[in-house]
Amino acid sequence: MTQRTSRFSISLSYDEAKVFYTGSKNRVQLTAFDGKTINLPWSALQPFFSASGIQGRFRITYDNEGKLVSLARDD
């Protein structure tokens, strides 16, 4: 199985991210640096949620079917 990697940055304030945390929305769509559209389940970003929201650069690894393998900070 081949894995692919993309990198992206995200900057959501606490109030913006809280919409996902409370369950009002459950997916986050963003554009990676390479132009690919990424549609992540909130549960993948939830461990990075803090009192300031979610900010930073991240690296996502996914399989050929587009399924998430891992997500990590890329700072």
C-alpha cells in the first residue's frame, strides 16, 4: 500500500473551532500547499484544539483510497 503526504496550515480561533467541537459541524475542508482539497473529520483535528483554537502547519498522510493514516504538526 502506497502512502501519500500533503502539508497544510490552519488558523481557527477558539470560537471558529468550537463550532466543530460542539458537534454542529463534523468535517473541516481546506486546501493543502500542493493545491489538493482535503476534507478531514473533526476528530482528526480535535487533539490539537486548545484555548486559542487550532493554529499551525500540519502534515497529513493518507492511503491510495484517500483514507487518513496519520496527522501530525509540521512546525
